Amino acid sequence: MKKVDKPEAKSEAVAPEPCIEALAEFRFTLRKFLHFSEEAATRVGLTPQQHQLLLQIAGAPKGTVTAVGYLAERLALRHHSVVELGNRCEEAGLIVRKSDPENRRHVVLKLTAEGNRILRKLSADHARELNVLRPQLVAAFKALSS
């Protein structure tokens, strides 16, 4: 029987110690920000998911249709989960649903004045917190790029 040569196994790249340390620091700083964000949403009476939905609706690029499919992609959620999240936000008076004049099959989600007011307060708080964490984030990025 003829012996068949197997291709040599490729050696897997191994991250150097400084890279692992930088990644750990980045994850720690990111987790601090996410914890801050969750707590800030809770303080104003929102769930973190409601805050994220409001942010994605208001922060969509000009001309973007903020339909459920778009929002599901942006939130990394399933379509039906965004529908339910939208229901809860609508019941809380944070959003309204409107038919898309270009495509009647799409329902567009828009912020109410109250949803916009709460989001602006949260966004100002988040921007301040990111400025506090900026030195740690920049240091981690620099360590990863070297």
C-alpha cells in the first residue's frame, strides 16, 4: 500500500504576553463602560435593551429607514425580539410606530419627545463617561497596535 503524505499542520499563531495583557485591559475598560451604561439606563427607568433601541433609532444615518429588520441587525437580536422590545417601548411612551410611505410592509420606529429627552440625557452621561475612560482605551489600543 502506498503511503500518502499528509500536509504539515500549520502552526497556530500565539499572542505574545503584552498582547494578552492589552486585551485584558481593553475588556476590563469596556466592561466598566457597559456596567456604567446598564446602571445609567436603570436609573432613568429603562432597561439596557430599551436604551440601546432608542440609541439605534435616533443614531441611524440620515435617510435610513428604522424598520424592525434594520434595528434587529444593529442590536444583534432576532426580528421577533425587536418587535417585543418595540412593544414595551411603545407602551412606555418612548417610541411610535409609523408605516413607511415608501414600503407599506415596513413599520418604522420613531422616538417620541419623551424618548428623545431621556436619550439625550443618557447620551450626555455616556459621553462624559467615555471621556473619563478614554486614557485607558487609548493605552490599550496603542499596546495592541505595537
